[in-house]
Amino acid sequence: MVNRSSAPILITGVGKRIGFALCKHFLQQGRDVIGTYRSHYDALDELEGARLIRADFTIQADIDHLVEVIKREYPQLRAIIHNASDWLAESEEIPAAETFQRMMQIHAAVPYQLNLALKDLLNGRAGDIIHLTDYVAEKGSRKHIAYAASKAALANMTLSFSALLAPRVKVNAIAPSLIMFNEDDSAEYRQKALEKSLMKVAPGEQEVIEAVVYLLKSHYITGRTLSLDGGRHLN
């Protein structure tokens, strides 16, 4: 049997931001990592040692190929971290049905399929699934209705999969609000965004890394969502 400490962590969407930071962190800790990406970014060259697999999660063949490769090459997984995401607003340029289907596909259908297909690789009391949801899953969003609904679906699946896979596998979610800005965000936008929370800071990717590490280390927490929102729900 493979030593659980040597079993890799699967992280979806490692091309940039949170997924990139998580992948880099676990590589630095000496952990084997399988990372998926949709588009190539120069930063991917920094993830030396990771098993990187290109997968467009809107294409079923790519999802099937990912599962096939993992099952063929790895007898066990330490964890699955569902980070891959897209952020479409409702607009007149994209048909509403297309927007809704794309958001549900990436944030709900893909984690659903991967969890079911790979759950047996997580067998044992050290296995984890972590869903990266969003603050808006609870609050909703006027401008990103389909996005918020799809993240709410992922949050609900946290409950279902935790019940299905206990006690062998823990399933939890992390719901971030503002974590980090984009380089091209204006000063006006940044200030307005910061004012939405009680803490009035953008804590950076380390905040999510520490939440993931906490859940992985726990032997007891399952079916829960850690809210990383700086007290935004009270403001």
C-alpha cells in the first residue's frame, strides 16, 4: 500500500492566483501535486515538480482524460482541492442559458464528476475533499447571478459528499470574499471593496493556504464551510 504521506494532492486551476499559490506551497513542503490548468501562463514554469495536466472543464473529453490519467498513474490521492473557477456576469453579449450552463459546469458538474470518479483513491481516514466556494453563495449577487448560484450548488455538495464519504473522507468548503486584488484594479475600486468588510484588508493568498492546511490537519471537521470574509456579513 502507498504511504498516505506520499500520495499527491490534486488541485484544479493552478495557472494563477489561489490555485498557483496552493500548488507552490505544497511543492515547497515536499508534497507531490497534480495540478490542472486551462490556459498556459508563464507562472506555470515555476511549478517545477508538479504533474501538470491541461484540461478545459467545459469539454467532457478533457474531464474524462484527467480522470483516466489519474487512475492510471496514481493508486491513491491525499486530497482533492476544487479551485478551478470562472467569473461570468450576466450580459447581453452572452445568452443567459450559456452563462448559466458554463458556471454550473465549472463550479458544480466538474467537482461532482471528479469526486465520484476519484473517491476510491481517497479511501482511508486521511483523505480530504475541499471545495472553494464564495461569499456570494450565501448572499447572492445582482451582477453575477449564475456564478453565485453555481457556487451555492458547490456549497450544498459539500454537505452531500461529507455524508456519503464519512468516515473515510472529510469534505469541507472554504468561502472567500475579497482575498487579493488584480494588478489593474483601480484605487477607487480597491477602496470601495475594502470598505465592505469589518477588517478592511485584502489578506492575500496565504489566508486561503492556512485555511486549507487547517482542514487537512483536522481529524474531525467535515461538512463545514470556513468563511474567509473579514466579517463582511456583519458590515
